Amino acid sequence: MAFLRGSRITQLAARDLSLPAEDRLNPERADYDEIIASHSQAMAENRSGYLDPSTGAWVFTALAHANRGYCCGSGCRHCPYERG
């Protein structure tokens, strides 16, 4: 069961947080491996995010989200929190 702070989910998901949930990033995407490599490198370097290799948009890492302490509900690619 997820813990709520107000209406915010605060329980980390029971999955490998180096990989996004499939409903957030489809593994069939042509750029999936490049995205995962960018995320992994940012995580290894303790950075809060990386530039999406396809769009150039800033993407927060699972570490940045975990440090925030709750899910903001925006559908973030690397959200590490349990969703109901």
C-alpha cells in the first residue's frame, strides 16, 4: 500500500528504479536504449537529470524524484513512486 501525504504518493515502487515503468516509456521505442543509457549515466554521476536524446527536453532522473519525496502526479518518465 502506498503512503499518502495529502493526496501525494510517497512509497517507492517495488521495481528496478533504473528502468522506467512501461506505461511511462514504451520499451518498443526506437530510442529506448539511448534513453536508458542517458538516464543510467546521469544516475551514476548523481545528476538530477539529462537531456532527452531525441527531443533535447530536460528529464529528471529517478534519483531526483526520490529526493523530492513524493509523486507530483505529472506522469514523469522516471517517477520512482508506486502508482495505484
